[in-house]
Amino acid sequence: MSLRKITICLFGLLALGAAIAVAADPTELANQRERFPLVWEAAQHGPDLAWRKLAVGLESYPLYPYLELAALQRRMPELKSTEVEKFLAAWPDSLPAQTLREAFLRELAKRGDWKGFAALYTNAIPGKELQCDALQARLALKQPLDFKQDVEPLWLSATSSPSACDGAFAWAKSQGKLTPALIWQRIDLAANAGHSVLVTSLAAMLDGTERIAAERIAAAISNPAATLTQATTWPDAPHARTALTAAFTRLARRDSDAAETQWTKLGTQFHFDTDQRDRILRAIAVFRASSYAPDALARLTALPASAADDASREWRVRVALAAQDWKAALAALDALSPEQSTDARWRYLHARVLVKLDRKDEATPIFESIAREANFHGFLSADWLKQPYTICPAQIDPDASAEATLRRDPSLARAFEFFAIDRLPEARREWDFASTRLDQNQRRLAANLASQRGWYDRAVYTFNKGDDLRLYDLRFPLARRDQIVRDARAVSIDPAWAYAIIRAESAWTTDARSGANAWGLMQLLPGTAAQLAKVEKVTFSGAGALFDPDLNIRLGTRYLSNMAVRFDGSPWLATAAYNAGADPVGRWINARDMLEPDFFIETIPYKETREYVARVLAFAVIYDWRLHGSVLPLDSRLPRIGQAYAPSGDDAARKAVVCPAPAAAVAAQPATAK
């Protein structure tokens, strides 16, 4: 903002402040909210101390400390310790104080003021950079370091360290503490995490053949195919086998055929130990299975017991289901680990395979057990048994006194106020800061208070385990009901399904933005949104507009409808396409279109999409119940591939939702859909 614009804002605020000074109490908060953003802007960019005149009347506003924080941060290069100490004393045990302390510590480190740094630093401050700066301060002040306690934990990291750690590492090297064994230990950590750049930098600390061996490991991570091609001339040495293991496991993920070809050449040339051989064989088998190669089932079945893990055992089930080899599927299910066998997914598939093998009497008790759970496979099991769904809701017990205490908590007050003025990143930071100081019951009450204010994602993220999973009204809010019902029906999709997509995509975080550049409640890509906006004849000003819930929901429901049209109206296939894209779903259909929907879902190659489809369909059941008190059967949303589907009308048969005796049902409810 230019100085001229800031000055105009300042004069305007001075006039507004004079008017507000005599404002009545009922309007005070609204007036403070109106004034705060411009005063904050002035504190960040305006003439020094001018913001204080503008802030008269804001002293009682929860966000007031952020004004002085902004002014101090702007002056960081010339800031004095006394100013920082005064602020810390004025706002003790607060996020603004912690923010200023950390920022000023970085400034003191930059200045090389190690005495000042040591006076301000506390061990409770998180972050490697400041931890390393604290070690540098101790070195500068001639204070002793303990390598095992102070430096080694920072050294043994799989990721690159901040440059602030260089001094401590240089000290350790000068003391002879960074032995080749420790260097190799870190190389192994970095290699397992796939960080080739770090491995390369660590290799430079070694000499001779050791350095060459480390560089080979880095090359194996970044270019596994070339590494395996070159390996025919390598000696059979321990570090060479480490590099080759890394190369095989990474190449198998990209090209399992090429990995298999190289294994036939090198598998006998090098004397891999049992663990290395198992890792290679498992990687080749699992990634051949994920592409449903013809030999996948045989390979997984032939894996030595020592090579099997949860992933290989699960893929053995999937490839057997894809082949509709029910005996092999049952054998694979029986080979799951005890922990896997307790999961509703595998119990349900076990029962389904038993039905395929004409062993329905054995399947029925399994279905009956799973049907007491409020999740995808629990609902499917109830459909098999033609029983009502079991959902046992719970409520938070009111505690007026505890809630009043929470309302007085300054950090929560700041979190709620940032939310009220739509500064969501700042709101979440204050929430997280406050949450660490609350006990479990207080966090539950705080999340409830947040929901009452329309901040729904706090409850979704807070109530994620144990009995809290039964707080359905908070975990599955009926927010923006009129709009969602209207927009969904306008494009001929079920509102409960639209709700389920929102809940799965963003958990009601209106400013959600994914690593894939999807934005807002329904996680739309800007390019897709622009195309949809043209069809809908609405204004689209750019990606940031997708943080507007009204626009996001209108375009998102249209996109969901488009996916449904592309796949014969099928909700479950459209859900898969919403997550993975229509083209991959089309390929999966071409490969396995004869599978029944529940089996097909389990054979989806992408883990994220498999889980997403199950989660959305379960959420649709819960939202249907929340909207109507009864539900459309889940199996009615699962038409066979190629079978046309139309949304059910108002006269469609619906299923009851019950909560049986607590001993039988409530105990099972923590397994509800998340």
C-alpha cells in the first residue's frame, strides 16, 4: 500500500475513531471489528506510532495485541530487547508473545547477539532452527555442549537441517564426534526417506570408496534404472547391495516389468541378505499387483513369510477378487495379520467371499457383527441382512460454568474473533495454541462453542476418536442447508451425497487448498471452475473466488453432476471420478467391469480413492439420516457397472436407523466412519 493511501486511511480512521468513542455498548464489538483491519494495516505499514492514535477504543478488543505485534515486527532490524520484554510482560503466555519472541530470537541470531539470545531463549521453543541457534549461542559464550544430548538428535535426521545447525555440526566434527558410522547412519535414514540430495551432501563428508558408495546410493534414489544398468560392473560389497535395494524398490514403483527384468540379472550376482531380498521381492510383487499384472497373484502367494507385510497381504486379496478366484481370495483373507483381520473392511469381504462359496451360514454371523458399526461396511452388512442401520448418537453434556471459563480464555477469544473477521489461518493458529493448554473435556466444549459460531471444521478435527465419533450433529453439520439442497436438486443429485462430498473433501474448511491446487469446500481446480462458471453463467474472478462457499458449492455440485452423467448416473463411480478423475475410472471399468460394486471398490488401484469412495458413501448415509431421520439403502447407491441409475424420488423406500441395546450397539460405534 502506498504512503498516500495509508495517510488517507489514517485520516478516515481518526474520524471514525472519534465517532466510535461515544458509541453504545451493544455496537462496540461490531465497531471494533470494522476498525481493526485498517488499524492493523496501519501498524504494519503506516508511519511509526500513528496506529496508537487510531487504536483508541480498541484496547478491549481481543485482537488488540496483534496491533503492537505488527508494529514491532515492522521494526525488527532495529528493535531493542527492552521493547520485546515489555511486550512479553504485557501479553504473557500468548501466541502474539510467542510469535514476537521467536522472531526476535532469529533477529538476535542474525545480529550475532548471542548474549541477548541466551537471555531470551527457553527450551520450550520448538523448531530446529532456533534449537541450533541456541547451541551456537552456547558455543559463542564458551559454554559446554554435550554431543549425545545436544547435537546427535539433531544430526540423526532424515531431512536436511537448517543452516543454523552448521555451527554445531562443525563443532561436533572438530571434536571427532561425527564418525563415519554416524555419517552412514544418517545416510541410511535419508536413503529410506528418498532424499537423494541430502545423501549426496553427506557423501562429501566421506573419502575414497566410502564416498563412491554413498554417491551410488544417491544415484539409486534419483535414477534407479540407470543405477541397475550400471551395477553389472560393481563389486559385491555391503554398500553396493544397499544402493541396489534402494534402486530396485524405487524402480518397482515406476516400472515393475523393468525391475523384474533387472532382478533376473542381478539377483544372483549380489549376495543380498534376507531383509534386502525380501524388500525387493515384496516391492516387485506389490507393484505388479497394483497394475494387476497376470502373474501378480502367483507372486504374492509365493512370497516368503518373512517378506510379507500388510500391503502385500492386502494386495493378495485384491488381485484374487479382481480375478474372481474366490478360493484364492478366501486363502488370502485367512492369511491377513490378526490386526488386519479385525478391520470391518476385511471382515465384510470375508463374509462376501463365503457367500460366493455357498457358505452363507458362516457369513451371516460375520455380517451381523459388522452391521452394528456405523461405517461403509457396517451399512453394507445391514443391507445384506435386510436390517436397519445402527447409529447411536451422543451429545455433549452442557457445562455452563466450564463454557463460561472457556469464553474468558484470551487465546480462544482471539481464535473466535479471527474467525469472525474471516482471518482463518490466524484463527487456526490461535486455536492450536489454545488447544495445547486445554484438557480433553475443555477441547470438546471449545469445539462445540466453535460449531455454535459456524466454525464447523474444529469439531470435525477434534472429534476423531473413541466415543467422540458418536457426536454426529457436530461431526456432520447441516450447514448451508437451504443452499446445498437447492443447488443439488437443481442438477439432479442427492443433497446427502453433495453434503458427503463437502465433508470428505474439506471437512468444512472454507479456505482449504490442497497440494494439487484444489480450492474451497468442494476442492475444485481453478481451470475446472472457470469452465463450470461459463456453463452456469456466473462470474468467476479467479482461484481465490473459490473460497466463497456460495460459488464453490454451486460449481461443485455441477461438477459432481457432470461426473454422474458420464457414468450412467452411478453415485459410487462418480465419487471415484470426483477424486481420481474420469479417465482413470474409465480404465478401471474397462479392466474389471464384471465385478460387483463392493468388490470393484476394493480393487481400485489408488489407496486414496478406495478409501475416499467408501468414506463418501458412508457419509452420504449419515447425512441422509441427518436430513430425513431415515435413509436410502446404501446398496441402492451401488448400481452394477453399465446399469443406469437415477436419484430416488420422494416416495422411494427408506431404511430405519436404530440404536439397539447399549451393550450390543454403542460399544461398536467408535468404529464409525471418520
